[in-house]
Amino acid sequence: MKYLIVEDFSGRPVPFIFPRRVDHGDMRDQLPYGQIIAGGVLELGPAGFVCSGGSNELGIKARPAEDAAIIAEALRCR
């Protein structure tokens, strides 16, 4: 999967996860939020989420530990 972390209107990071066949730029065009904080490729490994890479077209990079924590928190059971 691919992902983007964007800043919502209150300044909080919000993850968006989408299929690899969708370009980061195309997904960015669909989002109503402002600033892109990070993005890349997302995998689920034995120890949890693994974030890597980035997007040359958007000029962003993955922040492996921080992005994985944001995604894990967004997807945790409540």
C-alpha cells in the first residue's frame, strides 16, 4: 500500500492509505486538506507497520518511526 500523512484543519496529522497503483500526486489532488507532511510505501511486518520511500513527484519522504506510529494510532481498536 501507499500512504500520505496530511495536516488537518486543526493541525493534527491524518493518514490516508491507498493502493500502490494510485500515484501519490493523484491521491493528493483528491484530499481536501492542506499541507502534506510525509508519504511513502506502507507494509505490515511482524513487528507492526513499516514505512519507507517517499514521492519524487510531491517532494516528500517517509518518516519511518513517526509515520508508523501515526498510522498505528489511527487504526487501533477503540
